[in-house]
Amino acid sequence: PPAVRPERVTNFLKPYVLKMHFTNKFVSAQVIHTPTATVASSASSQEQALRLSMEKAKESTRDVAAAGKIGKILGERLLLKGIPAVSIFLKREQKHHGKFKAVIDSVREAGVKLV
């Protein structure tokens, strides 16, 4: 198991952080529980069930529409696990538009609050 951070450090961390990763073929997003450094929930267009359904409908696994679907699935999984709110982690080169905006808006529409 990962090392547990000292309490004085975890008081200043936001407990759940949304991180996104995009490749030329796939879209993935995960929510990390910061104090324990574990993945609380994740969704990706690489998942077999989702990828097969998107291929049957002849949809892309890497565009903005796919990012919206991933965000919706991730939001539903977070609510099932009882996680009501997450914060967003964007790197310096990541702007709040395009695929990033699609994932964030879909998570918000699913009912998860963004801090």
C-alpha cells in the first residue's frame, strides 16, 4: 500500500482530484484520493465494453464527443462510490477548452460538484 501522508499535510490538500489524459487514440480520466495516493475511480475509452459499443456505432474514441461520454461515465461512478465533489488538476499547457472542457462539463452535469 502507498505511504500515508502526515495529517498536517493532508489538512491542506483537496481530497479528490480529477486528472485527465489524452492520447492520439484514447481519452482517459481518473479521480485520485490525495491523502492515500490511490485511484478512487476512473473511466477510459480503452475499456473493452465502451470501446466495442463506440466501434459498433462507428464513433471515434478520441474526439470531444468521446471525452464527454468518459466524463459522464466517470461522474456516475463517483456518485455510486459516494464522492460528491472533486477538484480539477490542469497542467500549465492544459487549457479549459476542447476535450478538457467536455470532460469537466460532463462530470458536472452528472451531479458531481467541482471545487
